[in-house]
Amino acid sequence: MTILRDYQHDLIEDLRDPREAAEYLNAALEDGDCAVVTTALRNVIEALALPAHGEEAETLCRLKDYLGTAGLRLTISPR
């Protein structure tokens, strides 16, 4: 389990950079699986020490799907 813990620790460290977090979330959105988006968003929330209410990932997935039906794609970019 040390390798997994090291990977998660390194991932969280990398995601503290908003550019890395944006690329990571965009990759999850491209995957299209809501479980992948949920995990990615939780990791970014942890890395950036953002307050979480538990509904963010579900809302993001619904928005992605909604925009997809209109032929649009959701992307994330740093400020």
C-alpha cells in the first residue's frame, strides 16, 4: 500500500498547481465517466483545501451531460 499512498500524496501535491488541477479535471471530463469526474474533483478539492458540500461532483457531471446534448463541451482553465 505504500506505493498507492505515495501516488496519492504526489498527486495531491501536483494538484495544488491550478494549471495541473485544470488539466487533471479536463482529462476526467474527457473520459466521460461520472465516477472518474467525481474522484478527480474530490482530489482537486482536497489539494486546494476547498470547502466541499458533497454535491459538486454530481452537479459537474450533470452540467457536462447537459452541455453535451447541446453539442458543447465543458472545459476547465486556470485564471
